[in-house]
Amino acid sequence: MDAISFLRADHHEVLEMLSDLEDRTGSAARLSTTDRAARGELVTKLVIAESGHEAVEEQYFWPAVRRVLPDGDMLADRAIEQEKAAKQLLDKLDKTEPDDPEFEGLVDQFIEDARAHIAYEQDQVWPKMLTALNADQLAELGEKMEQAKKVAPTRPHPHTPANPAVLKTAGPAVAAADRIRDAATGRGQ
């Protein structure tokens, strides 16, 4: 799968979760215990999906953007700042119970920020990458991203620098720890 198709599939999955959260919105006081638990599970799935997605982009996609586009540093810097804010928000969400009064505000903020970030990537970055890289280059980048996602973290790590070298070396150990922790707690099951 080429890089843009890979990212498009991830974005589609996330956008579906965001729509699902919007459809099931409501204050904690109005939602039943079952509905709050379902929202909590959906947010956990979102945190897991986004944590892996952002790690893969920071390891492979944004370095490629920097390498091949004349304005790549500016584009990547803006995206990484958005992703850093998203990781901080996801970290808070991951630690907040669905019946906490702060939960719905965090969900709303994440939905707004995620939609803006996805639009930025799709509208401003992808068209440039599609013209800068040929089909073979896009396929090679996509393959690297697919492989990296298989061993990507399942939790946000907002204090980890968005440095590709750090992420490629420390990332697998962090991801393994995340997966062990998830298995022990039943998270995301």
C-alpha cells in the first residue's frame, strides 16, 4: 500500500470514531452508565489508533516531507506541533474516566483538533507529496509505515521527542511496554 493510501485508511478509521463519538455525545449526567462505559471504550480505541498513527508519521512521513518538499520543514513543523498537542490531550483523555466532568470537554476538544489536523494533512501536505514522489517511492514509504504500525505504541507519549531516530530506536521498547501493560489490564480488548 502506498503512503497516502495508508494514511487515508488511518484517517478514515479515526474519522469514523470521531463521528461515532459525536453521535453519542451528551453530558455525563444524562448518559447511562452503559453509555458512559461505551464512550470510554471508544475513546480508548481512539487513543490506541491515534498513538500508533502519530508515531508512524513522526518516524517516516514527516522526515520524508522534510526531505522532498521545498517547504517541507515548515509543513512538518506545523504538523508535529499539532500532533504534540494531540498527544497531550490524548494522554489526559486516557487518564480521565468517562464520568469525570472534564471528559466530555476533552473529547470535544480532541474532535475539533483532530478534524483540523486531518484536513491540514489531506489538503495541504498530501497533494504536494503526490507530485513530489513517484509511485515506487510512495509504495516504499507506505511499506515502511505499515511495518512500523505493527509495533507502534498504543499510548500517547507526549514527553517523547518527535525525533525519528529516537522514535525508531526507543519506539519498539516503548510499544512493547504499552502492549504488555494493555494485556495485563485488558485495555482495548
